[in-house]
Amino acid sequence: MQARFSAQREDLFFNLSGVLMVLILSLVVLLNWQGWAVSGPQVALLIGFAAMLTRQPAIGGPYSRAYLYLGTQLLILVFALAYSPLFIFLFYILSVQALMLLPMRTGLGWVMLFTAITGFVTFYHDFRPYEDLVTTLVNGAGFFFFGAFGNALVRAQRARDESQRILAELTDAHVRLQRYAEQAESLAVAEERNRLSREMHDTLGHRLTVSIVQLEGAGRLLERDRQRAGQMVQTVREQLVEGLAELRTTLAALRDSGVGPSLTKSLQTLASEYTQATALPVYLSLPRDLLALDEARRMTLYRAAQEGLTNTQRHAGANAVWLELQETESGLTLEVEDDGIGLPPEGIRPGIGLRGMQERAQQLGGTLDIGVSSRGGVGLRLWLPLGEERANGKE
């Protein structure tokens, strides 16, 4: 079944034209009344033709209905032509309908059939070869012209309907795109909030933790070693100043990770500051020639090391920390281990920091695991794959 489309205006126009043609021919028959035996059947055939016009199949409907309709109308006209060649004019209507209801090639076949029938009738009623041939050719050209006009209207209507369909689809797609854009904006806002949360925790949280440890130590040493306590208070002040600067930077742009171009130097500085602040030794194991990493990987590895050291100071009760970075063909592995009390019986409940580290790792296609370390305490293990970093050379 062919796709239907709206052609109500064309149907109405041609149906009215057909009915008008039938009325004109009926008037001609009545004005030249030849009795019921001759004119009566002609009027009946005209009424049947007009009745069939009201049953014209829908344009774009099944071809079988079009064939049945055209065949029935043709049969009516064949009977009508047996009485008078006047009914040849009704073939103009059928020619238009044939090329509206059927494909161009099939419709032209019907038009040629109509031309042949009218030619035969013309020669039969008045055998004048030259004049009849001209009349037949003129009728055939008229059939084709009116049929082509109807076919052009149908194709134009199809084009309009297709344009309206495409416009409706584009409008719907535009609405969906707006919804997707709103959703994407909401997701971007949520992602930015998560990133801000991670940045705040990784920068300010680390500084405040170290400062709290320093103040606790200064409080214990205040009576016994004022000089040492003063040094620790000065370290707290420096940590708070640096934390405030990092907070301002994070809130202002969130562009700079706080990690320099050399991850090795950044980790060495981090370990040195941590040991100075907590008195816990950090045993480093870093590659001699580390690949030059992009900022996202440098920041993720640095924040993971920072998170591991911070959690060790808060919860582990450890005497030392081991920080190791390994480079393999498949990727980079960072491990932070301690010799503390180990995992609690109920397991670890990831806080903001660990969740942020897991999100960072997943975004880069890596993994973050927390478990028992070989030192007896807790071990944090971060693995990140390497992409185009190998083409960037060494640090």
C-alpha cells in the first residue's frame, strides 16, 4: 500500500469538474432527446459515471482500487460511446484521474488506451481517415496534457506534505535538542559541583588536616619546648596561608591543579612537607625517567598521593608511610601504604575525598582500590592507563 497524503483540494477540484462535465453532457442529451430507447440509457450511464466519481479512491491508496475504479468507469464509457461519440470528453476526466491515482508510467498506459478507444470510436462513427486521425491525435494530446497537469499537482502536494513532515520532525528534534541541552547543562553543573567539592577537599582539607596536627603537637610541646612549638605554629600559619591562596584560586577559576609540570618533583615536595608537618617518615620510590603526563593525569596521581597521606595521618596510627609510583607498558600505578592498625572491622566508608578520587580515576579509564597493605596497614592503589603520553617524551 502506498503512503497516503492530503490531496483534498485536488480531489474536490477534479470531482467538481467531472460533475460539471456530466451535467453539461446531460443537458446536451436532454436538448437532443431521441426517446427513451436512445437517450434514456445515455442519461443512466451519465448518472452511473457521476456516481462513480463520488467513489474515487484516495490518492496514494492501493493501486488495486485505482484499477477497479478506472476499469469500471472505462466500461461505462464504452457502453456510452456505442450511442454517441459525445462521451469522448469524459476521457479527459479519466486521464487526469489515471495519472493522479497511478504512477506516471502506468497512468500513461491508461491514457494510451483511452486514446486508442476514442480513435476507434471516431473512425467507426465517421470514417474520414485524415480528419479522424487529426481528431484522435488532438484528443490524445489533450488527455496527456490534462493528465500531466493532474500528476504535477499530485507531486507538488506530495512535496508539500513531505516538507511539512520534515518540518514537523525538525521541530520535534529541535524541542528534544533543547531538552538535551538543558539536561547537559544540568549535568555540567552537577559535574562542576562535584569537581569543586573534590578541589576543596583535596586542597583546603589537606592543609587544614596538617594544621590541626601541628596545633595539637604545638600544644603538647608548649611547656617543654617552646622553640619547637613556635616552629610548629609558624608551620601552621604557612599552611593556612597556602590553603587560603589555594581556596581563592579554586573559587576564582578552578583551572590550575596546583601540580607543576614535573610530577616527580611535586610528589617529593609533598612528601617533604608531610614529614615536616607530621614527623612521619615517607619512603619514596619514584621512576627515574617518568613520562611527561598531561595535566589531568598529573593532578589525579598527585591528589591520590595527597589523599593517601592525609588518611594515614587521620586514621592509621602509623609509624611510617611508603609512597611508590611505577610505570609499566600498560599504565601508571601509585601505591600509598602504611604500617598502622589496618582496616576497621566494618570496612571503609568512602568519604568525599575517596569518592572524588574514584571519580577522577574513572574519568581517565583507571581504577582506585583500598585494601590491606603488605606493611600491615592500609594500602591505596591507583592505576591509570597511558594514552598518547608516550609520544610526549620524558619529564
